[in-house]
Amino acid sequence: MSRLLGDPPASGALGATEVSPEEIVSRVERSGLRGRGGAGYSTGAKLRAVLGSAAGGREPFVVANGYDADRQSPIAATLLERQPRRVLDGIAIAARAVGATRAYLYLHPESTATRTGALAALSTAASDLGDLGVEIAIGPGGFAGGEESIALAVLESRKAMARQRPPYPAREGLRGRPTLVQSVETLAWLPSIVREGPDGFRASGTAATPGTKLVSVTGAVARPGVYEVGFGTTLGTILDGAGVAAGLKAIHVGGPTGGLLAASRRDVTLDYAELAAVGAHLGSAQIRAIPAETCVVAEAGRLFAYLAEESCAICVPCRVGTKRVEGILAGITSGLGRTADLPWLTEIGDQMARFSLCGFGITAPQILRTTMAEFGAEYRAHIDDGRCPTGTCAPTRVRRYERMVQP
Amino acid sequence: MSLLTNLQPGESQLPTVSHHGEIPSGQPTVTITIDGQEITAVAGEAILRAAQRAGFNVPTLCDDEKLAPAAACRMCLVEVEGHDRPLPSCHLPVEAGMRIVSASDGLFKERRQNLEYILSDHNAYCLPPCQVSCPTHIDIPGYLELMAKGQHVEAARLVKETLPFPFTLGLVCPRPCQEVCRRGLVEEEIAICQCHGYTGEMVMEMDQAPTPFPQEVASGKRVAVIGAGPAGMTAAYYVALKGHAVTVFDRLAKQGGMLRYGIPEYRLPKVKLDKELDCVWQLQGTEFKGGMELGRDFTVDDLLTRGYDAVFLGIGAWVSNEMRVPGEGLRGVIPAVQFLRDNASGIPVEVGKGSRVVVLGGGFTAFDCSRTSRRLGAEVTLCYRRSRKEMGAHYTEVDDAEHEGIRLEFFVAPVRVVERDGRVAGVEFQRMELGEPDASGRRRPIAVVGSEHVIECDIVIAAFGQTPDLDFVKKEQGLRKTRRDTIITNAAFVTDRPGVFAGGDAVIGASTVIQCVAQGKLAAKAIDRFLAGADMAEVAKEIAAEEEVPELIDIVPYKPEEPQVRMPFLPYAERVLSFELIEKGYNKAAAEKEAGRCLQCVCPDVGRCDLQRLSLEHKLTDNRFHRAEPVDYHDYEYDLTHDFILRDLNKCINCTQCVRICKDVIGADCYGLMGTGFDSIVTTPFNASLNFTDCVSCGACVETCPTGALMLRERDLTSYEIDVVRCIYCGDCVEVCPHGALGETPNFELSTYKRFGVTVLSKEELAGARTWKVSEQIPLGGHEDTRPPEIRPPGPPPWGA
């Protein structure tokens, strides 16, 4: 069974030059590798799509996303600091597979140590890269900067704003050319899959989602940090491994836009489909243990306050919608809530998920859906009884949103 | 292939389609289905473009066909088969066989929600509620702004566009505008009426009153206006301004109608009324014929046969409604209208010093009667069957009456008039209490059993409203009346008889002066259109559409406090036995100060604003994100630094059209979307003035802005001069002028302005100057060869010389 954070692969030529590009794609397809960036799209299918778009002589690019948008989940940084050569090898293999000669390693501006390490690894490996040019690019900072279309905008020296898809980058990405955008973690799997065959990779994980995943366990745990676990592991197991405290209230899965599950959901497994079924997503693979004394409504409000600051601001539902949800939630935690606020939040959430431009706004309503479904009683206590069940809410506003009456 | 790629250099060009919907032959096309309808689209173009060409109304706020799509506003999202989420049609290129849903209940609701977000941070006023609520729709912010600048004649001109008698209305109007004034949300409403009262008073002193526009040349048509009251006089004024000859008939000897014979002197001095009404007689072709009563001295037929092309019936409502209680025929019971008219005409009335008067009613007329009686020395009790709140009269009037010593009795209804010696000795009342609201929304009074009591008095004045006197209708053809005794007309004020119009109280029943003025104004418009041979059904539709109350008026107001400038009033002590005018009027400084308080809560972009249009289309006239904390909205300063472009970031909706047009079309690249999240704004680098950018003042950003965030700055007109000595003939000014005010001529050296002391050269003159040399004077008028000697050193040599 191969592990990402296990022994580094043997040194030597990068890019699996002994395997033909077609064979690389085929092996990746057979491995069932899915993108680790959060959406879980099949990597083999993506490679195939880029190859297809590049057929017309449009040379593709490779972008390795090591941005770590969710700063509580430093997965790319961990990999790049501990396995830089594996990542570079993965980039080289991917580039060879799609026929790219330029690749970009896209990093967060605050990941200075990672950047230094990656630069050192790059200079060491320069001779092993052949004619592949790998450059390090620095993103704009902030949560939205990790979104793939924003990464492409930054690489084009444009304002860091999301771009509507379709067309997907595999068809039209950087500078209009086919672009393979993969997370650093996904790419780091390629060396072992391509060189050793998919069997070792498939030894862990589930049939639908083989392999292991780096997750960041945070919050009320004794040993927070990045762990490598197989897909299909239950959230409870992961939390126990990090030493979770007793009396947990909720598990926040998937980073700032992820859903908040009740602590009783410990048996939910780490799996794209299963997380989606309960209203969460893998996202940044942060698993946060929320302690008992946290008010979930206030927590949802804090998340939306953060999102309202971090939205790239191009599309309306995300830019304004997040702010308005924050306002409604702050109204509820300030004792100004009304029963009609709950269906209103549902309405807003549904619209935001359907009308937003990128994953940011599409996934943000998960917070609302999960908290309202799993902690409905807490919302109602705030609204009906005017009290916070945890006793932690202090009024933050004196006026709530009102319906306007035309003069 | 996306449209973005198409804009990349070296890639294929955007498909070219003419603006007016024709696909040029030779373009590869595909067939797509929108809402079940198959349409042909140019391969590679955006769905939105194809849909618009096929006549689908897909809403959008950030699309401009000159620009790369941004998919920012999320209004043009459509359902595309095979995609689980709606996609922006401005961004997605058509593909053969695509099946698209562009309109559905779900999309409508979601787009509406989206608009609600946009409007919730569109911190701006839309329409001024005062103007909307005024029956005549005076441009109130407009004249107040002019007044604040001290341009009072201009202000009067503007007021007179819809209201010919600003002084009179300043005194007698019930002020519906002030009730809705947004300044009232800050502290206290603007004294709107007193302000136009001031302009009206000021221009009354002029020999020739200003008109809103010059009177048109005589049309040869003649119009008879019957009734010299507010409706008739207004109609006469505007009909005359259109160049038609107007004769105003009135059954009373003097002009003014109810203004003269209904409203007492202390509210409106008749000398001043006459002076103001003079503005009608100053117009060419107007004449007044007093003492001529319709039905007695002439009929409508007579007028039409005597050469009048149209007749306007503004006969008012002069019959006081009956009390409908026993004893109302007794001596000492006076109908309100008769009492006021007799008093105004100088006919002695029965009320005098020491008489005890009971006035019945709660409207303006009741108060006019009470306060008049009081001034004649009587002890007055005003009795009303509901509470103070339900009174029809303005609250200031009620307060004043009380201060002047009039007793107010509420919740009493007359049961009978008590008789002694063949005349009135008192009125028996019954106490009332309020029950359920009736059709008018006022709570219906119900009698309290056993509460009968008598108030003793010598005179009873009944002011239960008035009705038009329509006895003459029997003798006329084609005139019909309602059960309420009003004349039936359509929205264009046309009666069933062509050429005969009616308006004012005679049509809408007894109402306020301002409503009658509004009627007169609209009727004049209809009459003018009738005389021009227009289809009156069309005119009726137009007028109805104009008078529709707009649904979207307000967004989010905020302004610092400043109290109203108080109107000086005649002290209560001096009102005893005196008909002196109560409102003393503003002086110039006070009027300008008060006018300056106006929030100017009107957006110059109204009518051109796509956001407003879409909001109305989506029935978004309320907003659920209103009135929360300041952090929920943005309150930016106006940027007035640029000479031509006014930036109001409060209205910006982040559509980024200006960013794209300035960068991709103009090339100046002045704007960008700065920051992230809710607090992001579209502005210049470092939020600096446009003066510090590469702005060429082309106005493209203003033109493309879908709302009022970028507007052309309103300016007082100035003339510009060119310093010929410093001009290097670069032609930049010609190139950037967005309005083509500067042009190139065949001989560009001659296209200078004020060269050789010539002020302005006409196009023809410049065209004719083709053969003239720089050093030569351009002959003006005819192009004869009269070359004067060289008077200036020659300019730079022509290019390539």
C-alpha cells in the first residue's frame, strides 16, 4: 500500500520517461485516481480531456495548485515541504502525459517556507526535468485565490476573479490553451501510480474512491495536524486519531464553505458521495471538531462573515448574498430573529447555490443547509425563546433587515 | 470555443452580425431551441445575442456586445439542457441542437432574488416621492435646486410647466407632497409649497410673468373654457400657450371660482389672486367673459356653432350637500358654499359679532366657514362625527382653528335642528364611537344610544361636501352624468360629445385645488391634441400611462439633520376680527435656505436605468434587506472632481462594464474592480480622481453604465475659448469629443475656433473654405474672393509639406 507521506521515491529522471504518454494516461485511468482539490473529478478523464483539446496543435499548460486556500488545512505545504521531489515528479509526469513544456506551481503568498523549499527542490531537479520549464507563481492571498479559474486569471496577470465555466480549463484555460489544473496532492500520486501500477494505490480507500487523502484535523482535538487516511475512514476514527475531546458538538467538514455535521455523524465516512449525501463536501479536507460550548448559529454567522470578505466580488449572489446571510444570522443571534427567517435562509441558499459563478458561492449554502437541518432546535431557541442554548451569543446588532415600504 | 478565446490575439474573430438582427449571408449558422422555439444563430455567438435577435427578453445588466462577457450580474442565466445549474447566456456560445429555457417561474424568482441583492446595496434614491404624489407632478427637486442657487425666475418657469399659479397654491394647497417628503425621515419635511409660493410671489411683481416656454404662434383655433376656477384657468393657460385662442366664461362676475368665492381672504388675498391669474390674460388670444352662465345665457351647442373648436367644462362643484336631518330648511341654516360666497362677494351674512355658530363637518370647507365666522366675531363650535385624525382638513388648519378660539367637538353627529320661533335655536347631537373601517379606510362612526344632547346656536353652517350643479346637462346632447352628479369623461377628459371636454370638481367631485389644476393641465394637453386631429383613444392611453404611479421609488436614504425654516405667521392675537393673510411668506434668504434643505432625492438616470427597468419587470418594488445597520450598506462620497463625469459609487453594482469598455475599447484603462468581498468597488487605481488617470473624458463609461453610478455631470453652460497661440493642432480634442462638438474639416488648419477674430464658423463656411490658405481670412456669408491682407503669421505647415 503506497502512501503520500511515506518514503520519498528514488531519485533519478523525473517524468517517468520510460512510460509512454498514452500509457501514463491509461494507468491513471485504471487507478481510479480522483482530484484531491475537493471536487473529486476523475484525473484520468481530465488528462484525456486535455489531450483531446491539445490535439489541434494547441500546446497545453500544467498548473499545479499548491495554494492551500484554507489556511487551516496546509496540505499542499505539508507535501511540498516533506515530499517536494514527489510533487515535481508528478508535475513532470502530467506534463509528459499531455505534452506540455510549461508548468506552473501556484502557491499562497504566505507560504514562504514552502516556496523556499520548492525553489530549492526545483534547482536541484533542474537537470532532471528535461525540456519542461516549471515556474513558481504566487497567488493573491485570501480564500478565493485557490479557485482554479482565479489561479488562471492570476497567471494571466489579470485581476483575481473567477471566470465562468464551461468552458473548462481542460478545453480553454491559461491564455486560451488547454490547461491541466490539478492540486499538488493529486499530482503527487502520479509517480507511484505510473511507476508501480495502480494496485498499490487501490490497496487503500474504497472502490469508488481509492487511495489515501491528506486531511487536516483542527479544532477541539489534542493533536491537530495533517494526517493521511484512507478514503472510507469514518470521521469518528479520524477525530479519535487526533485525540478528540469528549462532548463534541459538531464536525465541520470541508473548510470554510463546508457543512457542519452533528457530532452523532461520526460514522459518516470520508468519501465524496457520502459527504455529499449529508450536505457536506471534502473541500479543503479540513475536519474541524467543534466543541460543545459553541453556538452553531453564531458559528455559521462567523463563517459567512468571513466569506463575505473573501468573495472575489464578481458575481452578485456570492458578493452580496453571503453578506445578507451573515446579516440575517447576526440578527438571529442578536435576538432579532423571526420564524420567517428560516424559510428565507433556505430560499437564499438555494438561489446562491444555483446562481453563483464558481464553487465558492455554490458550496457556501452547505453551511446553512446542514446547520438548519442538524441544529434546527438551536435556531428555533434563538428565534422563539430569544435565548442562545449555549449562552454564548451576545447581541451584535440592534437592527435587523426589514421589508421596505415604498413611500 | 468561448467568446473569451475569440478575443485573444491571433485567434479567430468574433462572428459579425449586424445590429438589427439580420445574419449576413455566408455566416455559418446553427439551429438552437429557446423556450420551444427553433431559432437560427450564428455559430460561436453567445446564446444571449441569438436570443435577443430572436426577440426573447433575457434580462442582463453587465452585457454589452462590444465587450467580452463577464457573467457578473447573473441576470441572464438560462437553463441549458444537459447542465444541472443555469448558465449565463452572455458567456455560453451556441452549439447546434442546444435546448434552452430562457424564462420560467423558477428563473424569474431566482433572478428576482438576484436583483434584490443588487438593489439592497444600491444606496440611492430613485424617484422623488413628492413629485410622484403631487397631482400635477411639479419637478420639485428641480425648482428647489434652482431656488437654492438663487435662480428664482428659472424656478418659477419650471414650476409653471405643470402649475401656473405657484403663489396661490403655495397658500391653499393641502400639500400631499410634504406628507411623503423624504426629509421627513431625517427630521422634518421641506416646506415645498411655501417655497414655490415664494417664487410665485416674486414673479408676480414682474411686468410679464415668465412662461414655461414661449407661447406658440396663433393656430387659428378657438377654445371656450367654462368656469374660471382652478381647473378652467389652468386649462386656459396651457391651451393658450399652445397658440389657441381661449375665451373663459364664468357665471360670476369675477375670475377665480372657488379660489375667490370659496377660500376666505385670510388664506388667500384676492388682490394677489388676481395678480397671479393675470399670467393667463398676459397671453395672446385670451379673454374673460364674466356673468355668463352655461344653461342660462348659452349652451354648449351655441359655443360650437359660434366657431369654437373645443369646449372645456370646468364648472366646479357649487351645491352644498344636504344635512339629511329634520329641520335643515329652517332659517339660520346656511349651506357652506353660499356662506363663503356671500361673504367673499360682500353680501352681508347673518353671522356677526356675538352670534353663536355651529359648523358641521371636518373638511377644508368646514374650517373655512368656522374661521370666517370667528373673524366676523362669532362664537364658533365645529362638530365632527369622527376624531381629529380622520378630519379631511390639514392638521395645521385644525390646530390654527383651535388656537383662534374655535371649539372643536368630536364624535358627534347631528340628529335634528332645534327650532324656536321659526328659526334655528340649536342642534341636537348624538355621541358616536368608531367601529370597523369602511371602504375609505376610515373607521365608521356608530351612534351611542341615549347620548343625545343639544348645542344651542343661532346659525348652523353645514359643510358636508359639495356636488356639481349639473342642471344644464338635461339640455345638452352627448353629456352624461354619474349617480354622484359628476360629468362622465374618459381618461382624455373627453365627454361623449367630440370636442367637449370636462375636468376638475365637475368630473371628480369636490376635491382640492391642486387636483383641479392637474385636471386642467391634462385636459389642456388633450384639447391641444384634439385640435391637432389626434386619435383621442390614443391620447387617453398616453395620459393614463403618464399618470400611472411608479412602483419603484425609494431605496435607502440618509442625510444629516437640519430643521425646517419656519414660515412667519400672523400672531393669533392679531387674527381677531381680521381677514389679514396668515402666512407672511418667506424672504429671499429663508426661501433659499429652505430650498437648499432638499435632499434632491432623485436620480438623473431615472428612465434610462436598466436596474430600474428590470426591477419593475421583475415586480421588485420592495426589498427585504432594508433599514438594517450602517455596515450592511455602503455610503460613499460623490466624486465631483471630474468636469464631465460624475461618479456615485453608492449606485455601482459591480457589473464591470466601465472597466471593460475603458480598457478594451477606449484603451485608457481607468477603472478596475478593487478589493474583494462585499466591500469591493469599481473605481480608479487608488480610488483617485479620474483627473489622475488616463481618462480622455470620452464618456463611454457613462454611456455603458447600466445604472446611475457613472453619469454625465450636470453643468451650467459655459463657453470655451481656444488659445490659438498655444494650440498645436494635434486634433486630440476632435478625437475625444464624445458629442462631435468639434469636427475636422477638409482643411484642418482652418477648423480653428475664433481664429482671425471670427467667433463661430458654420459648417458651410468651413466647407467652402477648402481652397483657402491658412494665412488667409475666411470669407463669411458668400464666398466671394475678397481676400484681405495677411493679418497673422502663418500657422505650422500642413502635414507632408
